Amino acid sequence: MATFFYLKIRGFYCYTSMVFIDRLTTNTLYLTLSEKVTLTSPSYLVRFVCVSTKDERYAWCSDSSSYPDRYNELSLVETNSPTSGTNQIKLDTYGSWDYFVYEYNGTAPGDETGLDEVEQGQATVNHTETILNSYNGYQSTYRKYQ
């Protein structure tokens, strides 16, 4: 899911997008990549860079949008054991990640070297919450003192 908003930077409004990714699920990214695409029917390399640790992760996706002139729909599988060269990725650090989308044709490249960037933005990774057992420390029977 993507949210679009404007930021005011030095008196100017800048358009940016925020993508929300849930851990251990299949996520759908709705992006507008067609504006800068120069290849015919490209596939996309999505590079994620963690804001706090600077770790880099890669996913290779194809567009499954019914209306590619209006928006692009990329499927991203967040998993603990990703397979390289696929749309599987492990974003194990909670919080903010920057993402960069590159177009390519043919075989999946190893990294973004020599590819054209078509979009960049910010992503927030949400971890699935764990339910913690709580301690119920009170007694159900009480002593009566006289």
C-alpha cells in the first residue's frame, strides 16, 4: 500500500510517496513508474536501503497492473529466507527504509549498476506483533483476619 503526500522543504512543496510493508506476508506496491520508463515491457529491480543501518536488500519484480499507463503493481514477498533473483526479500530491521526502483530487460541483474532509476521513495516496515503472556499475580481467595 502506498500513501502520497507533500513535504515542505525550504519553502517548496515536494511530492513523495510512502510505502508500508508488513513482515512475513505478500505485499503489493502501487507505484507510478511509467512516467520515466524508457524500455518496452520492463521488469524492475527494487533496492531497499535501511535508514538506520545502511543495509541493502534487492528484489526483482514484474508489473502485474491491469492499467500500466496509470499505475504499476509490484508484488513483493517479505520472508525470512528469500531466494535471490526473485520478488522475495528479507527486511528484518523494523522502521524506515529508502527504496529505489530501476528498470531492466532480460535476465535479472545482480545490482543497479548501469540501470536507469525510475522512482525512489520511503518505506516503513511493520513487524507482526507478538502476543505476550501476561502474569495474573493476584490471589482469587483471600484470608480473613479477625
